[in-house]
Amino acid sequence: MKPWLGANWKMHKTVREAREYVARWNSLVEESPLGEEAEAVLFPPFTALAAVGEALVGASLGAQNVYPEDGGAFTGEISPPMLAELGVRYVLVGHSERRHILGEEDAFLRRKFDALVARGFVPVLCVGETAEERRTGRTDEVLLRQLDGVLGEREAFPGTFVVAYEPVWAIGTGIPATPEDAAQAVARIRAYLRERFGAPADGVPIVYGGSVDPDNVGGFVRPGVSDGALVGSKSLEADVFFRLAQNALEAWRKG
């Protein structure tokens, strides 16, 4: 397995700004390619997907959301075929901001996950506990509930996907979990996947997200802790995210 590194831009960047970012990213990759040793993914807003996809090199294209139907009277939504036409490979499912701000629940997230798998995308399933859930010792309970809500009651391994452990209390706060906290949560997620799906579960990347930056990423992206990082604010500048990716890859190589 190689480290997986996602840049979630959230609701940032106009099309012009996205083009400038990709131009800079491409020049960095040409000077010092990440090669086949890491999987970098950019998740721009919907409005910038086409512009980013047309120019991007050295990374895959991801979308921040999808609606689980191919078409219909769903005002404001984006379908899997629309994303496919733009070259999208990865799609976020269940990010805490969509769970807690927009009220998306496990049953709906399961529909998204299944629609993506059926159409050949790679879902990135986000799970994580709030500060209150952590304080009251319910982290494992929350993680298992969120995982089972989307992955439970299946007769077979659903196919290629990524799991992102993002403790809600660490997202955008500047206060990351410790690598030990992350390792414990990742191990619990891995145990669930193995119990549920057996050997194929070992091929599922489980990554960490929450106040990751170029200086601390090496503590999270290494064997025994997590398989990568889903990055928010520190992915908004191409130079910073590229440096983060380089540091993560260096830490991964060291083991």
C-alpha cells in the first residue's frame, strides 16, 4: 500500500484561483515528482472540477459530494454521471460538516456509497467522534455505528474504498489528535473491516484527518498509525500541500 493524501478545499477557490493552484502544483510535480509512491487527490468545489480536471498532473481528481441518483428532479444536486464526465475518481461521503451542518444520516450516506461503488468511483467514507462523545468515552461506539450504518449487512466486500478517521473536535481547530489517538482509532476501524470482510479489508487505506500540517504529518502517515491524510486548510496553498505530501512520503518510506 502507498500513502494516500487528499486535499479537501471545501468551499474555497473560484475557477480562476483553482487554475492558478493547479498551475503551481503541476510545476512542483514536474520539479520533484511524487511518482508512483503516493496517491495525491485534489477535492475542489463543484464549480472548479472541470478546470482542475483538464489541467491536473501528478494527482487524481476528487469531488466533495454527490447525489445518489443518475438524474431527476433534485434541484442543486450533482449526479455520478456528471462527475464521471469530468474525470472524477474519488468522492467524499459522510464528512462531519455534511453530517452535522447539513444533517446527512447514515441511511442516506449508504445510498451515496453504494451508488458510487456501482458506478466505479472510489468513495472516501469519513467517520469520527465529537468532543463530547470523546469526553464520555464513546469513540469506539460512534465509529462502529458510523461504519456499520454504511458498510453493515452486506453479503460481499463492496469494492475499492478509503476510510478517513476525522475526529470532529480536531477539524479546523489547530488541535490535532495525537498519533497514538489516531493509531488506536485506525486499529479499531481496521478490526471492524477485517471482522466484516476478512482479508480484502487489509487493502483498504485508512487515513487520518484533523489539523494536519507539513510539520506534524510525519507522525500520522506511517505504518502502524495511518495510511495517509485528508487535509483541509493546509491544502489550500499548492506549495504547502506539496511539502506536506513530500514529508508524508518521507515518513512512510522510513516506516
